[in-house]
Amino acid sequence: MKGAWVVFRKELLDALRDRRTLLVVLLSSVAMGPLVLVLLSGLVAGVERRADARVLLVQGIEHAPSLRNYLERQTYAVKPAPADFEHRLEASQLSDPVVVIGPDFETEIAAARAPLVEVLSSSANPAAQSGLGRVMSLLRGYNQEQAMLRLVVRGVSPALLEVVQLQERDLAEPAARGAQLTALVPFFVLMAVLYGALNAALDTTAGERERGSLEPLLMNPISRPALVLGKWAAVAAVGMLIAVLSCLSFLPGQWLLRSESLAAMFSFGPREAALFIALLLPLAGALSGLLMAVAIRCRSVKEAQANATVVVLAVSLLPLVTIFNQDGEAAWHLWVPALAQMTLMGRVLKGGALGALDLALPLLLCLLLAAASMAYVARTLRHRATQ
Amino acid sequence: MIEVIDVERRFVQGRGRRARVVQAVAGARFVAADGCITGLLGSNGAGKTTTLRMVASLLTPDAGRVLVDGIDATRQPAASLARLGVLSDARGLYPRLSARENIVYYARLHGLDDRAAAQRTEVLAEALDMRALLDRRTEGFSQGERMKTALARCLVHDPPNIVLDEPTNGLDVKATRSLREALRRLRDEQGKCIVFSTHVMQEVERLCDHVVVMAQGRTVAAGSVAALCERGGSSDFEQAFVSLAFGADGAHP
């Protein structure tokens, strides 16, 4: 046990001395989460703002006072379109469609001829395209109002034209779409843990073989299980440090949220942070062990990196199961490390409850995985040192 | 004292039908006495490194025994390693740690406490003339500086038996001389048992009290340089070695 402690202290010091790698991992994993959060909030805030704005861009509104009157009664603000709107719509610089009214609008209406009103958008411009439906139904409303007035003048009941009453009701909150993206947050912390442990795990195993320091190390009177335990503890400590930091980084990240509805949906307080950490610490241990077991077979760090890609890929693809699987959460999800943590973190974010079993089962599986990996590394260590 | 008694070791290369058995050591035997530098001399692939790895409990012999001060290296590896300092073929240091940290790490693994570890490091730094290196990271060390650090690392627990596997590989004249000087002092002042493997004749002629000649995994001759010259029938040690190592099997190069 004392030997394991000596190894742990040295390996941790060694890993923390690797400043450049550590800095990159810290920046990419710890800064990534809040950054994504801020970008997300910007996106959602933009959607909300446009829905609330009720602005219509029109060219030639001076030719159509009756339309202007209708639009203003619908509480829309009419703004003149910018001069080069066609070009700007094509280049996706304008995010609203533009209504173009000809100079003869009122005279044609007076003469009961239908004047042409064009709504310009570009199907290559998704922002303008998304506003197209709103503009079209607004103009149809004007059409309908005018038609009804004409019928009334001729003594026909407008109800004749309306067989059924149609009314549209959008149940989705403007922010709901954006808020779905907060499901990405568990994914980011998961990857942060994995990349945090990756370098240290590779360095203490394949790196040690590559440098030729494993053989002399094994000539010390320390048992192999103690040696592996010390190494694993150091790697896991680095992974856990990253896990804690990346979870805590979401706390201040939350203050940066610009969208109020997103802030309401993404409630990440000390309780959520604590639960995230409780879920991630065992996983950090298990992944450290797994990465070491993969890397001990390799002669160089480069080879180990290629092999570790399998683990990275598996961990990053597993969460997709929750997306592809339409049936929602299945019981077996909790039996797969990484997937279990993803599922449970998602549940924490939605404000759901975690039972004792939900926490205990993944913890137990992670402990088993870590122990099995360490046993494998200890068994392989001596054989590999002399090759 | 290190006793190697009729040790054998084979390796299996490849798998399944393509597997090939290589008999790396097929009966090595020698005794390295205290207060004496024993040279293990052999050409490349003669089984020197494999034999020394068995002495260091890194490999288990298929047959035969290795005794370090009477302790079986296979049955009690921890006890035998505690009485052994090994400078192996692989001499990797930790590049992000200073020379002092590298040495203290091994001291702690040998069970020395912090004070004893620090004190031993100072003593060795003085003896190996490497005080200026101690607090530098080993990242940019020259071969000679690496060797000194690795040697200090393997001597840190003051072992009575020292095993060095081709220690002069890659060293320049100055570093080789200072190593030779250090080994002589360890023998004369502290009466250590030193085993030293090499394929360089001059090393053996200059340094060794007792020479063990290995060829194709076997010990083919043993004795002082003078005795071996006599047995090989030549006053030139190199010629004597060639006839001892290869002549017996008729495989003259």
C-alpha cells in the first residue's frame, strides 16, 4: 500500500508537470461547456427576439396605404426594405422576407383588378425562409378582409365563404427547440472526463514502455498490483479533477445565459453539479482503467493513441443510442457504463429524481470495470516490459 | 554474491502454426563473488541480457536457479531485488522530473523514507560527480548524464550486488572512464559484487577480475583474462575470445 502511494505521488506530479497537454485539455474541456451554453443562449435569444419583433420589410408601402393600415392594425411595424435587398437575401445577410408592392396598387384595387404583390425570399436562406409562412398568412389575412368587405357591400354574408372556422395555434414555446440542445451538456462533460484521463493513461503505460522506463521500474521490490493501483489512482485523479472542474464550470456559465426561457429550462445549480460529479467520478475511474488496459498492449504512445480511439469512439457513440432509440429510456441503458451516466445526467437536467439504485448500479459497474482493467494491466505488465 | 545455476529460458515467437521456439539461454552458469567485478562477455544474441533479466526477476527461468546472496530470485523476487541494483539495457528516465526526483522516486520504492532518500541522493551525486545535474529536468540530458542518473537511481538503496547490462553503450571515452572509475571504487571501497555484461573486449580487459564467456546461450568458459588467453591459445584477448566462443562449435566467423 505504501508502494502504491509512492507511485501515485510520482505519477500525479509527472502528469501535472505536463503543463502544455494539461492546459489544452483544461481549456478545451472546461471552457467548452460554458462556451457552448453561451452560443446556445445567443441562438435561442435570436429566435425569441425575431418572434417578438413583429416587423415586416416592405418596398413601396407608400403606394398601398390600405395595406399599411391593415398591417398596423395587426400590430406589425412596417419598415422600408434596404436598397439592395435582393442581393442581401441571396447572400443570407437579410433574415426576413421582403414584400414588394407595385406603384399602381391602390388604382388597380379601385378598378377591381388584382394587383401583384410579391414576397421575396430565398430557399437558400433558412432564416428568411422560416419567416415566409408568417408573412404569407399575414397577407392572406389582408386579402380575406378586403374580399369580405366587398361581399358585405354586395349584401352577401361572409359566412357563406367560410364553411369551417380555421384557427392556428402554435403550442411550442419559441425557446423549446433551443432548449432541446441542452441535452448536449452531459455529452460535453463526458468527453471532458475521457480526454482528461486519456493523456495520463497513455503516458503511464505505453509512454513508460516507449521511454524504456518500465523495465527498470519493475526491478524495484514493489508488487505489480500496488504499482498498477498507484498508476491508476493518479490517472483517475486527473480524470476526476477534470470532471469536477468541467461540472463546476457550468455554474458561472449559467449567469451568461441571455435567454430567460433557456435559463429557466437549464437549471444547473449546486444540487445538479453535485449529482453530475457523483455520477462522473466512478466513470472517470472506470475509463482510466480501460484506457490503461488498452494502452499497455502498445509499444508507443502513438500506437496507443490509435488504439484508444476505439474507446473514445465507443463513449462518444453510445449517447446516440438515446437519440436513435425512439422508445426513450430503456432499463438496459443503466447497465452500460457511459450510457448510464448520460441517461442519468439527462434525467438530472430535466429535474427528475434519482433513486439509490440508479446511483448504485452504475457505480458498481464502474468499480468492476476498473478492477478488471487493473487486473489485466498487472498481468500484462511484466510480459510487456521485456518486449 | 550472485549465483546463476544452469539457467535455461526459451521464447515462443509468433502464434499458431508459425510459432517458432527460440532457446535464448541454454545452460548459463557462473558465480559472481563479492568484492569482485565479473564480466559477462558474449557477442550479440549470446543470451547475456536474458540471463541478467532472470537475475533481476523480470523473467522466470524455465530451468535452473538464480540466487542473490542465497535468496532465490524466482521464489522471493522482492527480497532478492532489495539486495540488487540493476542498470538494465533500457535506461529510461522520466523527462518531466528532475534528476533528483528520478533518484528519490526509486529510493522511495525501495522503502527509504524522505530523509534517507535525500541523504543517499547527495552521497551518490558526490560520488558520481553529478551535483550540477541534480535539479535539472532530465529532458535534455546527454547520454553520459542519463547514464549517471540511471546509475545513481539503481544504487540509491545501497545494494550489495550490482548488475549492469552493457553500461558503456553509447558513451564517449570520458563518460566510459568515469563509469569505470566509479565501478572500481564501489568494488575496492565497499566490496560490492558487480556483474557487468558487454561485448567490448577492452572493457573486460581493463576492468574485470573474472570473466564469463557466453555463446549461444551457454557459458563456454570462465576465469581471469590471463587464464582465458591461455585457454584460448593466444596472447591477444580478442583472438582468445573468438576461439573460445565460436571455435568450440566450429562456427568460425
